[in-house]
Amino acid sequence: MPTEVKPTLQRATPESQGIASSAILKFVEAVEGQIHELHSFMLLRHGQIVAEGWWSPYRREDPHMLFSLSKSFTSTAVGLATAEGCFSLDDKVVSFFPDDVPAKVSKNLAAMKVRHLLSMSTGHDVDTMPALVGSKDGNWTKAFFTVPVIHKPGTHFLYNTGATYMLSAIVQKTTGKKLTEYLKPRLFKPLGIEKAVWESSPQGVNMGGFGLNITTEDIARFGQLYLQKGKWEGKQIIPEAWVDEATQSHISNGDNPESDWNQGYGYQFWRCRHNAYRGDGAFGQYCVVMPEQDAVLAITSGLGDMQEPLNIVWDILLPAMKDKAVRANKAAQEALTEKLSRLSIAPVEGKASSTAAAKQSGRVYKLDDNKLNLKSLAFKFAKSSCTITIKKGRNEDTLTAGFGKWEDGQTKLFNQPNRPDQTKPIPVVTSGAWTAKDTFTFIIRANLTPFFQTFVCKFAGNQLTVETKINVAFEPPQTLTSVGMTGS
């Protein structure tokens, strides 16, 4: 039986909980060697934190963007709301929004139930989210109903973020509260989740399928709650029956035995190999629950291949988990502690000065039309840093790029359209260096998110060529080139 966690998560040596420190060290070294872009992890065994780490400049206290890991929290809200009698999983989706359905409702759309939204078996052939985001009037529920339902609901798996948005809208419609408001007394407060922020649609509905931001430890607590069948501090926070139902497979999603995306899909939870299950989000946000090992692993990152970290977990961590405590190994424990204490992602490598610095300092380069809508760049070089002023569209941000270090700042460069909550600057860290005599490279990390952007600035006379690339995106990241001139 899973061990129930105390109000404050307790820490223990790995060996006392049946796993060798050397195995966890091997795991950390493997993700650094193969992936390079893990931001944090927390491993719980028998309800105890046995290892945790944040790669600087990512920090313990900072919430991280979860992307689709948000879906598992939306599922939890549905479980709670149905237990309270607000609605049923067999209620028809069209019944909640009579004013938004089309004049002619197809047979398949009429048959779609709440449980089909949960299991990603709505019958659509395409994700409905682009239709929602692209709706000109901002009525996302109405836009959902415009997408043809090709298959009989319940028969065809398609990962559909718009379906999760509809779950959020249903919870709000039936309870009168946004997901954040509804979950605060029922989930967030009991678990000690204090910094939950969830983006909203133009309709004022939490995104549901993405947009939740919480800390790594919050993710771990959520996973531990599910491992404990919904029980926390002696209280049943989530009905045990819901935990069982939500985390079992309700529809097949492939037949590749080596893929953790082909093991079946539950109610906004993925089944994994080794009888585990997880919530996950784009670019490497994971909450992996391993019932047979009585373990939970929370990860945040900014990576492209989401199977790779899971392979490392199964290959290294899983076989190291023993039923009983293993012999203490002081040297291995100290080596792991030392490693975890100095985790970091290196700042830009290069020189702090160049003969070109004095000439370029103070110049403003106006850029030609480009896909990033960058209008101008200006640099002021100092001994330990460079102040960079970037104009993008109507916004102008000034950031400090540290030489050999990350400097804190704020920017709107990463903000996205159609997001009402993305009107304010977001925290970033910036580092820069001269990577060639005439080339200054700087990286801006939005360190509450998976993203960072690299700018390679090549100076030649009065001309500046800027090559920019984001690390991960839903489309293959491309290097974009902009050219600018200065009059000085």
C-alpha cells in the first residue's frame, strides 16, 4: 500500500527508501548527457522526497508552465464536480451550451458525452483548439461545435486540447466558478499549492488543456495524492473511485509496446509502460506515478523528445527501486548531494570583451521586416554585462545580459496573441558573450517556461545581421535571419 505523506513532505536518504544514491546520480548524469535541458526534478519513494534538484537559473520557488499537464488537474475538477452532483459523465456536451450549438446538430455531435471529452474520443479528426483560438468573436465553446465530428464518439482516439477546454467550461457553467476558484478549497489548499495561476480564454474560462503554472513540488504533491488513491492527511480529498477510473485505460491509442504514448489513455491521464501512469505537458513537463514501486517523479524541462526522459527513468531508476531499505553508502550519498547542489545550465560561453565592443556600444540598428516583428536592437557594453534594448512591435524592452552569468529581467518578447493573461512582462534571465571578434551572442530564457531564445548578432561596418532561434516549438524550430542598419 502507498505510504501516506505527512502535511509537509519529508526528506529521507535514498537508501532508507530502497534506492541507491548511485542510481539517482546515474540518472542525473544521463539526463544531463543526453537531454541537456531538464529544469527540475523531484523523486518521491514511500512518501518521502529522496532526491530533488533545480538547474540554475531555474528555482525551487518558481512556478513552471505545465502545458498539457494542466489536463490532469482539469480531470480532477471534473471528478470532484461529478461527485458533488453538478453533472454526470453521461451528460451530452451540447446540453450545457444550448445557445452556442449550431442550428443543425449532427448525429455524432448530439451523441458526444462528457466522458468522451475526458478520454479524447470525441469523434473529431483534428484537434479543435486551432478553431477555438482562431474564433473572431472569442466564443470558444461556440467554435468547438463548428468542427465536424467525423467518427462516432467513443470509437476514435484523437488528442484534442479543445475537448479539455470544454471540460473547463462545463465545470464553470455548472459550479459558477473557474477551475482555479473551484479547486482552491478542494485541491490546492489541502495540498499546500499556493501559487497556482491558470490562463483564461477571452470568455473568461480557464484554458483547461494548458495554461496552469505551479512549482515542481506542487506537481509531486499532486502525483502523491493520486498514488494515495485521493487521500491526504487522513482525509479523502478526491474520491478513490475517481482516481481508479481516471487513471485506467478507456481507449486504445496505439500498439507500439516501446512507446509510452501507445499504452492507452484514461481521463486526461496517459497510461505508461511498467503499469505506471502520468500527466504530461509539451516540452517535458511530467507527473509520473508508479504504483508498483510506490514512487512519484515530477519533472519540468524544455526538450523536444518527450520519450527520452521516460526511457532513462525505466532504464535506470525503475530497476534500482528495491522492496526494502538498501545498505547506506555515505560516499555515494555525498556525491549525489554535491551533484544536486550545483546543478546549472551554463550561461553563454565566450569572451566578455572584443575590439568591436566600443564601436558598437550605443548604436541603434533598425531592422528590416522580419517574421519575429523585431524593429530594432541597441547595445551598451560594460565590463561585466551588456544592456540590450529590443523593440518588437509596439513594445520596447531593455535587458541586461550578464557575462558568464544570468541576469534577471522582464520582457514581453515571449507573449502570445489571443491570450488575455499575457499582457504583462514575464520574468526572464539573460546571458551574453562575444562568440567571435565581430559576433555577440545572447540568450534570453523565460525561466518560468520551457522556452529560451538565442540571438546571434554579427556586426559588419554599419550593418547588423541577427540570427534568432527558439529552442522548442510545436513546429520544428527555424533559424530566422534579420538585417539592420545604423546611421551612426
